[in-house]
Amino acid sequence: MSEITPIVLLIHFLTLIHFLHANSQFHDQEQAVLLRLKQHWQNPLSLEQWTPSNSSHCTWPGVVCTDNYITQLILDNKNISGTIPPFLSDLKNLTFLNFSNNNIIGKFPVAVHNLSKLEILDLSQNYIVGTIPDDIDCLARLSYLNLYANNFSGNIPAAIGLLPELRTLRLYDNQFNGTFPPEIGNLSKLEELSMAHNGFSPSRLHSSFTQLKKLKMLWISGANLIGEIPKMIGEMVALEHLDLSSNKLTGNIPGSLFMLMNLRVLWLYKNKLSGEIPRVVEALNLTSVDLSVNNLTGTIPFDFGKLDKLSGLSLFSNQLSGEIPESIGRLPALKDFKLFSNNLSGSIPPDLGRYSALERFEVCSNRLTGKLPEYLCHGGTLRGVVAFDNKIGGELPKSLENCSSLLVVRMSNNAFFGNIPVGLWTALNLQQLMISDNLFTGELPNEVSTSLSRLEISNNKFSGSISIEGSSWRNLVVFNASNNQFTGTIPLELTDLPNLTVLLLDKNQLTGALPPNIFSLKSLNILNLSQNQLSGEIPEKFGFLTDLAKLDLSDNQFSGKIPPQLGSLKLVFLNLSSNNLMGKIPTEYEDVAYATSFLNNPGLCTRRSSLYLKVCNSRPHKSSKTSTQFLALILSTLFAAFLLALLFAFIMIRVHRKRNHRLDSEWKFINFHKLNFTESNIVSGLKESNLIGSGGSGKVYRVAANGFGDVAVKRISNNRNSDQKLEKEFLAEIEILGTIRHLNIVKLLCCISNDNSKLLVYEYMEKRSLDQWVHSERKAKSASASVNHGELATVSAVAGSLGYIAPEYAQTVRVNEKIDVYSFGVVLLELTTGKAANYGDEDTCLAKWAWRHMQEGKPIVDVLDEEVKEPCYVDEMRDVFKLGVFCTSMLPSERPNMKEVVQILLGRNRRWVCGRKNMRHA
């Protein structure tokens, strides 16, 4: 034995030497792979410490070794660009690979296929394209697969259901446009399944998914799901988070859902679910329930009052009726309470806010009665009270008096009365106080919250003087106090508000002169002081209000001359009627657009006889018997001549028509501007070679007008079957476009008509048509925009730009900022969808179509213009689309102003409104 022992030792020694040598060699090979990776990615700064040295590469950032072999490569957020090279597969011992949040491009890396020991693979937040490999099951040990926020497309392969160890599968925020396999239901160890925000072809939620007994999170929102929720979903006993929102799911909500004891989050909003909410609720761990924007009916279950852990309840935009269970008001964890836009009635639970730190209270657009709960701000965290459009009455609760957390109070159109608590006016963070259309009384305070930007108190019974002290009002943007009982003068301090854009004090009892420095309101867009008892002269410095678009001083006692400086303003609406003004009106307003702006001012005159005012005399008139007789003689002669001429013209027309029906009758020429061309210049240019487009009722020509340049001529041809209808449309377009003076609306120069044709002559916009730039000349059309009063359904036959004008314009015939915002919103929708403003049938347009798309819960990404849609811009395009829908709300009060639009586009404003925005379209 003693002779064998040295031999055995030698063998062991040689074996050890060989092993150490092999291990050292493999160690060097792994280091070489890392250095090649660094070079392949062009030596990013994040890997600058990857350099050969005496220290082992196992100490390099992002590298983890086990027994001197690389087992983990963690390179997330390293600003790596490029592809994952095939030689990565040489790191055969990898179990953990993380390349998330980089700039990785190319397809699913082939190198990964050979990493048979891989357990965790994270390629999320990159730019990888193509499909998931059909042989993904070669990674048999994989327990975590994260591919979210890439550009994967196609189908999810059935082989993914052959990964027996898989516990987490994240595929959300990609571009999958195929299907997902039922084999996913075979992943018995799966705990998280996230496939949200993809454009799958319409797919049902496979019943096989209910076999996932260990699944805790199921997130498939915005994925084009259709059909019903499987009734066996209650068998997924481990489920904690279920989000199937923003799909097209139909049918009832399975009662078994509310029996899942581990369920914490249930989000089914923006679907087409119907029926009643299940009555029996045993899922007592629920913290958030959102069933909003569906077609749910019936009442709110009383069992919701058992959900002691519930912090958020959103049931808005359904058809729920009945009363709100009182027990909900006693839930101890409730923070968000959103039930707006339903048919709920009865009183609001009186204990709401008493036992929980309520943050959002939104019950607008219901039929609620009674009073507001006394304890709404008892917890001191209330951010908003949104209760407009109800029948709530009584005085405001005292808890609102010391509620410094409040941002928004919107309670318009109710039956509230009494005084506003002093502390509410001055709530530290209050930004919007909107309480119009109630029965509030009392006086305005001298001071308000320094954060207040919007104060709307119109149609109430406030009285006393408007008194402003200090600088607390300086951030006010909108002040609407119309139709109250205010007296006294307009305070001088009101002109020190630098951000004020809207000032409405009409229908009060204000007296005295205008503040002399009213011109200091440089941001003012709308000023309405009509129906008061104001007097004095209109200040000359009104001309300094360069942003003013609408001015109404009618029904007052203003006197003196209209200052010529007023003519420098680019007003879209002006009303100085029913005052004591005298002298000539400014030249700029001697236009049919302002024909009714100066009525009932006996002392005013104009140089144009077409306006509803007397013509100014250029020299004194001496009355005498001789001159009177002479004038009578002249008038008699002219009248007789006129009758003869009329008779002659009648005979000639009859003869002309009988002789030649084919010839056009005499053209009638009505101009709205000073022109140096005649009807013959226009008519002679109506040739096929000048045709630039056609519409529902005629053609559009580009005509060279003598000495004026090119004009656009829309020709509307008559026929016996539609003469009366087209006549109304023609008159409607003239009535509107002939009176509009707006920087962004093309000028109607004149109209020319005879028995056979009607011509509208517009300024020709060379390379300046918005439609041309947005739609790349996909179709030629005129740039006009008009509305046919009382016959909106037939507008498309005349209005070349149907879809741009807000619906309320048909009733008011007044252009204001909210109408501009509507038009701008339509442009945003055109830019994001590539569709024209009049997209749709005769009963709809692009704005209504977009709103319906959102109401139906369809993915916004589906309607974005494919010609400009890039993956890196989809989020921004989606936000602009939403803003377009926001701007085109049917109610003008629901639209933002242009300053807010700009802030939203710049990403500086995420305006807090009623829920996800209470957009109501007809």
C-alpha cells in the first residue's frame, strides 16, 4: 500500500492541475466574451470599467459569478444601443439576463435560445421587433419572462404554454396584432399574466385561463377583448388584481367575481357590460372597484357597504338608478367616490367623509336631492367637490369652511341657497369655484384664495358691491358674475388682474363710469358688461386691449363718441346697442358683420347706407318751402321712373325667358368688401380648366379676378327639386360668412346669383389651406365653414368645412373663444387620425365619431394615422387625440381655454376635472 499511495497522489495532483487549467481557460473565455460585447456596443460609458486587469471580471459592474462562472448579467438602464450578438450564447451558465430600459434593436435574440440554464429573461423597454419565436419552449427552466414596452407583433406562440416553470409573463405595451393562445392556461405555476395595451385581433378571454389556480394578477386592458367574461372566473381563487378595462366585453358581470376572497383590485371600466352589479359581495379584501363607462343598470348593491378596505369606488357613466346605500358613507378607507353621469336619486349618504379621509367626491349629472353631507372634509384631505347638474339644495356644509386641501368646487345647476362660508372663499389651495345657477345670496368677500383662477357665480342672488382688496385676486383667469344683483361701480382694483381673460358682469345693477385704466387688462379676451346702468364715455385706451375678441357694452347709458381706437381691435363680436352714443361709427365697423352692433343709439350714423343706421350728412341741410317742394318733385319723378323701369324689366325678363331658356338670367352682385372686379370677370372664368374641386352641391373654381388676383368661386347649381332647400342653405352661408371677421376664417368677398346658379366668391388661400396641409391634398375643397340655421342635417351640401364649427354656433351665431377651441380640437383630431373634419355620415362628424370611439372603450391606437404613427410617438399622439376630444365637448363650459390647451400640449397642465372628463355629446 505504501508504494501505491504516491502514485494515487500523483494522479490526483495531475487531475487538479488539469481542472485548474481548464477552469482558468474558461474564465478567460468568459472575459473575452464580455469585452467583445463592450466593443459590439461601441464602448458605452456605462461599461467603461470593463477593462482587463489583475482583478477578476466577476467584479465588473453588472456581472455576477457563482463558483467563478458568470451566472447573471444585469445591464438594465445602461444606455446600450444596438443588437444582442449571437456570441452571447457562449456564456452558457447564465441563469439571469436583464437588458431592460436600453436601446436594443433587432429581433428576438437568437443567442438566448442556447442559454438552456436561463431562469430570468428581461428585455423590456427596448425597440425589439418581430415575433416571439415559435420554439420559445427551449428555455424550459424559464420562470420570469418580461418583454413589455417593445415592438413585438404577430401572434403569441402556443409554445409559450410549454414553459412549465413560468411564474411571470409580461407582454404588455407591444404591437401584437394576432391572437393569444389558449395554451397559456396550461401554465400551472403562473402568478402574473400581463398582456395589456396591444392590438390583438378581436379575441375572447379563453375559458382555459380559469385553470390558472395560482394566478394573482391578470391584466389584459386595452387588448380588443370581446364576448363575455367566463362564468368560471370565480375558480381563479388566488386572483388579487383583475384588470380587463378598455375592451369590448359584453354580457353580465359574473357573480363569482365578487366571491373571490383574495381579490383586491377589480377594474372593468370602459367596456359594454350590461345588467345589474351582482348583489352578493364576499370579496371583502377589495380596495378598488372601477366599473365605470359601461351599460350597467339597477341599483348599487347594499353589500358594498361591507367593503371596509375599499378606498376607491368608480361607477360613473352607467345607467344606475335608485339611492346610494347609506352604509357606503361609513366605509373607513374610502378616498375616491365617483358616481357621476348616472340616474341616481335620493339623498347622498350623510356620513360620507365622517369615517374616512375622503379625497374625491364626484356625483355630478344625476338626480340627487337633499343636502351635501356635513362631514365631506372632516378628514382634511378633500381635493374636489363635483356635484353640478343635480337637485341638491340647502346651505353648504360647514366642513367646507376650513378645508384647505380643496382644489375644485363645482356645484352649478342645483338648488343651493344661503351664504358661502367665508373659509371656502379663502381656502388655501382652491383653484376653481364654480357655483352658477343656484340661489346663493350674500356679498363677495374682499379677499379670496390666492390660488383661485376660475370664479363662476352667475345666475344667483349675490348683492352688494364688488370690492377687491390686496393681491389675493391676482391669479384670477375667469370671473363670471352675470345675472346677480351687484350694485355700485366697477372697482379700480379689478383692472390690476394681469391674468384675467374673461370678465362677465352683465345683467347686474352696476353704475358709474368704466375704470380709467381698464386698458391694463392686457390678457382680456371677453368682456361683457351689458344690461347694467353704466355711464360715461368709452375710454380711448380700449384700443390697447389687443387680445380682446368679444366686447358687449349694450343696454347701458354710455354716451359720447365711439373712440376711433376701437377700430384697431380684431373683434369677432361687438355689441354697443341701446346706449346714448353719438357721432360716426369707426370705419372698420362699417360692415355688414357689425350691422346689429350699434342699434338703438339715435345719435350714431354711418357712411354706408346698408347698415341699420342713418347715413351721416356731409354738409348742413337748410329747410325751406322751396327745397321741400323741389325735393318732392324729384322723388315723385324718380318713383315714377322706377315703376316704369320695373315694368320694363319685368316684360324684358319674360320675353327673354320665353325666347331662350338656355341662357343664364341677369347676375345679381352683392359685395362685402371693396372690390375692383365685376360679375363678368368671375362668370367668364368658370371653365373646366379652372376647376379645383367639387362637393355635395356644386363645384369650386380658381378664377383670376381683374386687378385683384386669384379668387376661389363656389358654384351651387339649382334644380327644380331642391331650389327651396338650396336657397335656404345659400342664404345661411351668406348670412354667416358675410358677417364673420376672423383671422382664421377665409373672407367671403361677394356673392353672385341668378335663376340658374349661385356663386360664392372667396379669397383664394395659396398654400395656406389648413385642409391642404393636414390632408396633403387628398381632396380639394373650399375653405369656408358655415352652419345652416335650423337644418343642421343638410349643411353638408353647402358648408365646405362641415365639422369645424361648434354646435352651439347654430343657435348663437356668435364666434367666441370656446368656438375657436372646438375648431382647434377638430384640427387636433385631424392631425392624429388623418381623417377629415366631416368624416362620417350625414348625422355625425369627426368630433362625434372620436367621442363615440372613446365612449365605446376602443383603443385609441387603432384610430391613429398610420402614415405618421411611430412607436416612440404613440403616447404623445394618444394624448393629443384625447385633448382633441376634450376640446370638442358639446358643452362649451367643459372645454378648456386656449391658454390651458397650450399648457396641456406643453405637458405643464393635467387639469383636474370631473373623473376622466365628463364629456357629453348629443
